[in-house]
Amino acid sequence: MSLMKRMSLIFRSKANKVLDKAEDPRETLDYSYQRQVELLSKVRRGVADVATSRKRVELQVAQLEQQENKLTEQAKKALSMGREDLAREALTRKSGLAGQVGDLRAQQAQLQGEEEKLTMASQRLQAKVEAFRTKKETIKATYTAAEAQTRINEAFSGISEEMGDVGLAVQRAEDKTAQMQARAGAIDELIASGALDDASAIGQGDDIARELESLSSRSDVEAELAALKSGSTPPPASIEAGDPTPAAEPVAEVTAEPEKEPGHS
Amino acid sequence: MIIRILGEGQYDVAEGSVDGLNQLDRALEDAVDAGDEAAFTEALAGLLSAVRGSGAALPDDSLEDSDLILPPADASIDEVRQMLTGEGLIPG
């Protein structure tokens, strides 16, 4: 039983090192209990941290999906205006986003998994800490310092192993979360820099939106001119309605769409 | 015999199942020695599911020591190597 055995020996020797501290073994009980409670709150903080990272990734997925929808709309509009080149550009950008979204979804699932694992670990540790506390009080009430040692060793063995296990779980979750946070930060920067999109104001949107807008305002002018030539004044609402490209109105809508503040974490 | 799967919990496994586990353990060790990540993943999954299948989960509030400790289900070959050298990973 070589690999399992080696692993067990190493793990146990590390876990036990944490303990031998106090002169009076009964003090060691309190000391250990204190460490258990500390570890328990550390795991709970770990659960909260992982949840925060997961929510951040979820938000990014939502933002990128919004971008995807917008690019689809732009492609439709561009096609309706006979600009296949613009439509192609919009769809190319959209396919670039799809990879990012897939990647983020995978991260989201991984973080969710870590969150669940840590939650379970925290429940197990809590049950063991409570069992230990009961045992500790019994030992302190029943035995003298000299007698207590063997009982204490019994009580320690299980809990120290659990503490090593939980400590490892927290550390692994922290490592994974840190890696993902670095990538999430990069995505936030992309979104904020407008490389993915920043349609914060009319006329200041991305280049596709700008071009679509200028196309539709040109056709507005043509439509109004045609109306004037034919001697009838178009009713105000029909400036856009009379536009040969039905996309004119949605362009302004999309471009003016308020952007969620970039770079929120 | 009590076996702990790190990150997962403890199982009480009947002595009769240990031979089967030993074979799976050897496959795992070979994979670690060969640095074969695919074989490692398969061997680890096989060993852990054999433990889960043949053992009964201990209640959360038990304070029993484990006879054997196994790596977490999502461990990489490098992590297991580090665990075996006693460096890193396990907080001391």
C-alpha cells in the first residue's frame, strides 16, 4: 500500500506537528480548540471569497453576452443597409467573444465546485469541533494532568487530521481563485478599455455603431430631401419612419444604451 | 480500516476490500512514477470510487484517525508528487 501509505505518513506527521505546545496537556486542549475555531472562521471566509469571485465571473458573462446580442443586432442592421462587410466585422467580433464566454463559464463552474467543497468542509469541521469541545470538557473535568495525556491523544488524532485536510482545501481554493482573479481582472480591463465595446454615448460608440449611425443619418437626409422635393413636409415622426432602412431607430437605441460602469469588481 | 479522501471525508472500508484497493494503488503509483497524467487521472478516479463504493462514510462528528489518506479527487500529478515529498500543499 505504498503510495497511500506514504501519503498518510507525511500528512499525519505534518498535522501532528501543529499540536505539541503546552506544558499541561489540558492547556493543549484549549489551545487546540482555539485553533480549530480559528480554522473554522477561516474556512467560512474562504467560502465567502470564492462566492465573491464566482459572482464577479457571472457578471462578466452577463456583460459579454450583452455584447454578443448587440453585435448580432448590428450585423442585422448592417445587412439591412446592404453593408455585408460591416455585418461580417460584427459577426467576427462576436465569434471572438464566444470563446471568452465559454472560458468564463468554465471558470464559473469551477468556482461553484470550490464553493460547494468548502461549504461541505466547513460543515464537517464544525461537527468535529463541536464533538471535540464536548470531549475536551469531559477530559478536563474527569482527569488529572497526568491521566489526561492518553485521552487527549485520542481526541487529537481525528481532529488534527481534519484540520490538515481543511487547511489544504482552503489553500487549494485560494490558489485557484487567485489564478482566476488575475484572468477576471484582464477581462474587466478589456471591457473597460472599450476593446470589447464601449457604447457610452451617441456617436461615441464602437466603430461599427458609428458607421451604422452615419449611414442611417445620411439616409435620413436623403429621405427628407426626397420629401421636400415632392413638395410635402413629412410629419416629424416619419423622419425616421420614412427611412428606407428600418434599422435607423434601433441604431440610436443601441448606441445610446447606457453602459454599466466598466471595471466593477 | 478508515480511509480519508482529502477534501471529501472519511470512509470505513472492510478489510476484505483492501486487496482490490492495493492493486489500484499500484496503478496509481506507476502512473505517478511514469509521469503519465492521463493514466494518473484514471487510476486516481478508479481508486477513489472503489473506496467510496466499498466503504461507509463516517459521520461528520466522528473524531477517528484514518489508517490511510488519499489525494483529493481533482489533484494533479504534480500536486501528488509535492504531497509525497512533504513540501508545499499541506499546511504545516
